Amino acid sequence: MTLDAFFDASSKAKAEATEVVRIRRPDDWHVHLRDEAMLRAVLPFTAAQFARGIIMPNLVPPVTTVRAAEAYRSRILAARPPGSDFQPLMTCYLTDSVSPDEIEEGHSAGVWIAAKLYPAGATTNSHHGVSNISKIRPVLERMERIGMPVLIHGEVTDAEIDIFDREAVFMERTLLPLLREHAGLKVVVEHATTEEAVAIVRDHQPRVAGTITPHHLVINRTSLFQGGLRPHLYCLPVAKREHHRQALRKAATSGESCFFIGTDTAPHLSKAKEAACGCAGVFVGAAALQTYTQVFDEERALERLEAFASLNGARFYGVPANTGTIELKRSPGSAPLAVPVENEEVVVFRGGESMPWSVGETRF
Ligand SMILES: NC(=O)N[C@@H](CC(=O)O)C(=O)O
Ligand SMILES: [Zn+2]
Ligand SMILES: [Zn+2]
């Protein structure tokens, strides 16, 4: 071999070393799977990428009882594609009237891993949510005592507050007082979209953590209006200014253990989004790991992907990390444009786009 050929081969080998990233199987700590035909249509995408998922309880009607959570869990298990070992981790939807005993019973029976706090009216299917945090003080006290995390959609619902400020205002008005009052409560700031939220998570770790979605790492509020109105990029909390997106990318790729995956994959029929009053939620489940990996690559942080995807969340929730692995390959691929659901469809985030990273083999 000539010297030139040798150097050619060794630089090629080096490049190839980053062509494939193999990480422990990841988990998605924030998933909307819905029910029935929609559940059957979307679950395969999440189950192909993630070993476990925290299942959001905002069904119609919401999952507020131990019995409803058990039944929903069985429907999810029954909807798994053949050969899938996907494990749904269930949550309880907090209402003004939920009892501390019901919360504790479901937790000690291993039915639910956490409870979800939606301020009433803050987001999709949240009208049964909590009207005032003071109403659930005994529930939060009990959760603090038993070590059960509360997962928070952190936006104020005050119509006077500009929609782009609702998360930051919630942090000041509601989250900080709650963290002071319940100094031992484990809290997840779900789908953080602002530098304010990221800072509060950092300041209060390790009992506070934050999930970050794939879409908030790649779009900002201008993307919602790129060439016209883009209903399929509309979710809550709505994407913010570019500097917030940069803060999220920094947080996610930092390796800090208080940040982990929560895709907030939230499918809606396209007719419900392409409407005079389109609903909030992005179906990102089919492009989640591809997008996260691309972001980590762009931020020169591929070696920290495993912590964000597969270790930090498990540690926060006190469950073992998964044992199998999944491969991410630097090889262009695309997700489908849309997923059929009976005679309708759900539009896929980044569907049809050529993405530089694809999901490779899973080893169990
Ligand atoms: N994120 C969203 O915009 N929508 C979610 C609800 C939620 O997570 O807030 C949904 O259920 O559709
Ligand atoms: Zn939410
Ligand atoms: Zn959500």
C-alpha cells in the first residue's frame, strides 16, 4: 500500500467511525398514543424507536382512575406490532377532585409512574385539568411523601398573557412557588420551550428535570409562518424565538442529567389541524430519533446522545436503563408524508423530507 493510499484509508476509517452510533435503547418520557384506530396507527412508530414510553392521560374522557389506567395499558399492549416489547408507563390525569388515596394506590400497585398536571384549558384535552394548584395541595403533599413525580404542562391559561410568554410567566407565577412549597416533590417541566424553563430546571435539579421535544430543537416561531401558515408545526407550548431554540439545543446536548427525551408526539387528524381553528399537537413519533441524532451531530455532541436518550430519564424515574441497543446511521432516509387512520390521515413531522440520519437495527 502506498503512503497516500494508507492515509486515504485511515481517514475514511475515521469518517466511518462516526457513520454509526450505537446507544442503549432509548425511552420516550412523554408520548400521546390516543386510542382505538389512532393508537393502532401511531404506536408502531414509537415502538420501533423506544423501549418504554410515558403515556399521557389526556384521552376523552381523561385517565383519572387506577382502573382506567390499567384498561388503557392493556389496550396499548394489545395494539403493539408483532414482536414488539414496548412497555407503556401510565400516568394519572390530575383534576380538582382527584383523591390522594387514589393517587397513592395506583402508585404503590405499580399502575402509574407519575401524575400529569394540566392547568385547565392550557392545551389539547385539558379542560378537566386543575383550575387552581391550591385545590390539589393534599395530592401534591402525598406525592412528595411517596416520591411520585408530577409532570407539568407549564403554561398559564390567562387569556391576557401573550401566548409566547405563557411558559415563562407560569415558571414565575406557579412553578417557583410550587417548588418552594413542596421542597421534596419530584417535578418534570414537560416540553420546555424557553431559556427561562431550562434555567429553572438546572437550578432545581436533581429533583426537577425537563423534557425537550425534537421539533422544538429544529423549529422556531418563524417556522410556523414560513411561506404561509404551517398548521402541522403548531403545538403547545408554541415554538418560541430563535434564542430559546438555541438554549434548548444547548441544554439537550449538554450531557446534564436533568434533561432527557420527551418527544410529545401528539397525533391529530389532518382535518383537525388544517381548520379555521386548528388544534395543537405535532406528530413527531416517526422522525424523533432521526431528528435528535441530527441535532446532536450538528452540535458535535454525538457522544452525549446516549445520556439524553437512554440514561438520564431512567435515572430520574428510578428505573434501570434498558439493556439492548439501537443503531443510528448516517444514511439518508425519510419518514412517510402521512399515516392513514381509517379514511383519514395524520401528517408526519418532517415526513417526505430527506433526513441525514436513519434508525438502524435494534438488539434486544
Ligand atoms: N403538545 C400539544 O400541542 N398537544 C398535546 C397536549 C400537550 O402535550 O400539551 C396533545 O395531546 O395533542
Ligand atoms: Zn403539554
Ligand atoms: Zn404532550
